[in-house]
Amino acid sequence: MSVWLGDLTWPGGQSTGRTPGQCRIWPGARCGTEHSVLDSVYRDAPTGHKVPRRGRTASGGPGVATTKRLYYLDNLRVALTVLVIAHHVGQAYGPTGGYWPIQEAARAAILAPFFTVNRSFFMSLFFMISGYLVVMSCDSKEPWAFLKGRLLRLGIPVAVFGLLMVPLQLFVFSPGSPWPGFDVGHLWFLEHLLIFSACYALWRIVRPAPSLNPASRLPATCGQVAGSPAPLPGYFTILGLALALAVVTAVVRIWFPIDRWITILGFIRTAFADVPRDLTFFILGAVAYRRQWFERFPGSTGRVWLGVGVLAAVLMYAYQMGLYRVLPLRGDAWGIAYPIWEMLLCCGMCIGLLVLFRDHLNTESPLSRALGRSQYAAYIFHVPVVLLFQLAVVSLALPPLAKFTVVTLVSVPATFWFSNWVRKPLYL
């Protein structure tokens, strides 16, 4: 689900195996290539610093120019991919409105808030990180070259999955199901990311970036920044954004409720109930790159927003596990309260997790590096891996929550192992 900064070659750093070239964003800096999570989108990402030694933190704190790579984005996307795998494992064992080829008769009620909380933020966080890195990548090369790379990197997996993998999954795991047409399944994210990336590239063709001024083009961590930085969004700005998004989302969901998927032009799989939120966070990521928000956002403020997100998640677990009997919300009351809760949780978790990983998980180890390199393939291939293990435990006399736990614990390492094995032959 998302995007990768990748393996960069710094002056004096270890080579990635590809000849580095001059970076157009910052004259004098040198760029290599990246391993991808959702892409090689971040090829030629700029920097002028050395890679820290493995196992050492790469952070000097928010707003401080340091010699670092954005390891925290690598690690955050790996964590989100693990959450996506667990989410899809739960489709067979919990109360969910989405279709899944394998359906167990017994269901674990506790997975209902698990689904609700996950779907309220994790894809939007992927889109926010993607927006940040799409701008970084597109600005480092010609827009047409960037667009061609996106078409190959994102378009080919979507086409192969829609034409081959989904029909094969139905044939193996759900025989007798009607022909789905061109259905890309969970790779809808790649479709949407390709559309958003193409829109940005076309915008850059019509309106080229105004200058190569590092103060307006680079994150603070990529070098000395001249001039005064743009102001950071405050509490009331973020709260206002959450409320505005809640209003727009509530209106859209009058016609497009959650889990109603439609296909545009015969191949673009879309749930309009979530488009306002996902598109907004992609745009926020793009703006964050320009204004260096990821690097400068205060850790204390990020922890407050993480607290907001965690509190919202706890409230949903409490509500769906029994509080609804004391405080039932139905009809219009639920239609108003739910989007507000959702956007507060989304803003809180997206900001809070980003700051948490930046300040405390900004390191690289051999394991995290291997997981990062396999992440894009893991996102693509995790569904058939999950289905295999779900099929293997169908006949076991275990409660649904136990099956969910077992299949998750097995599927996550198996998916990353398989992805690490196939990523090079498949150029992933």
C-alpha cells in the first residue's frame, strides 16, 4: 500500500549497485535508486548526506538537519502492511460488510471494531505518505518520465492481477462464483495512486515547479534550509479540517454508503464513501513535502494527536462491544456522529503514528531492510497467501478468534518470505 523512499546513494555512502546521477532538485547532491513499497516512485530522491550505520538512529529530532535517510517511513509502511494483512485475515472470521472468498460460519464479534478502526485511517496514512513521496520523485525528473515510470510500476501489477489473479483466486477458493469481470481487488489502492500521481504530473507539465530553491523544494533533513519555513498547522486548523471532512463525508455517504464499491470505466474500482478522506490526505502529503511538515512537526503535539487517535479507537471498541446498549445511536444521529469520530481518529492516528515512528523508530537493521525491500510485493501477493492458510484451517475445531490469530501469525512472515523470493525476478 504505499510508497517507498528507497535505497539512496549518498556521497561517501555505500553504493546500491546502480550508478548514481546528479540530482536535479539539489545541484551537487547525488541520487541512487530505491527499493519500493508502492513503487519506485521515489527514484532520484534528493539528499546530500551519508547513510547512518545500521542499527543507529537516523534522527536528530524534528526540525533538525541531520545525516539521515527517512527510515521511519520505511518502518511505518512495513507496520501498515502487516496491519493490512491482519485486516484481510479477519475477513473470514469477523463481522464484515466486504466480500471474501472464504467465509467461516462462526464469527468473532471483537473483530468488528478492529475492522472499523483500521478502515478509518490506515489507507489514508498510506495516501499521505504517497503524496509526500510522489512530489519528491516527480520534482526530481521530467513529469513525462515520472508518469511513464508510474504506468509501468503500478499499471502492470493492476492489469495482471485483474486479468489473472482474481479469476484464479475465485476458481481455487470459491468455485462456482460468477465471473467478476475485471476486478482488481485490493489493488484498487494502486489504481487510485496511479490516478493521483498522473494528476500531479500533468499539473507539473502545465505549471512547472517555479524554482530549484531548496527552501521550497526539499525536506529540512536533506540539507541546510534557507529562509523562514512555512507555519505548521495548529490544533484548531487540524480540528477544522477533521470537521470539514466529516461534513463532506457524511453528505457523500448519503448516496454511497461504506462498502459500496462501483467500477468506473470498467476497471477503476472505487468506494466513494472513502474518496474524500483518501484524496485529502494524499494532498496533505504533497503539501507536507513542500512545507517540511513531516520533519518539523513537534513531537509533543504529535503525541497529543496520537492520544486523540488511541482514545477514539478505545471508544469504538467499547461502543461496539457493549456501550451501544447504553447509548444507542441510530439513523441521523449515527450518520452525524460516526464521520466526526472517524475523521478525528484518522487525523490523530496519521499524525501521531508518523511522529512516533519519526522520533522513536527511525532506525534500520538487516531485518527491517529486508522487510522494506519486500513490502511492495507483500502488498500485492498477500491475499492469495492468506487464502491458502485460511483454507488450511477451515476444518480445524477452533474458535474464530483463535483461527484469526493463528492465520495472522503464519501469514505475515510467509507473505514477506514469498515476496522477498519473487520481487527480483518480477522486478518488484
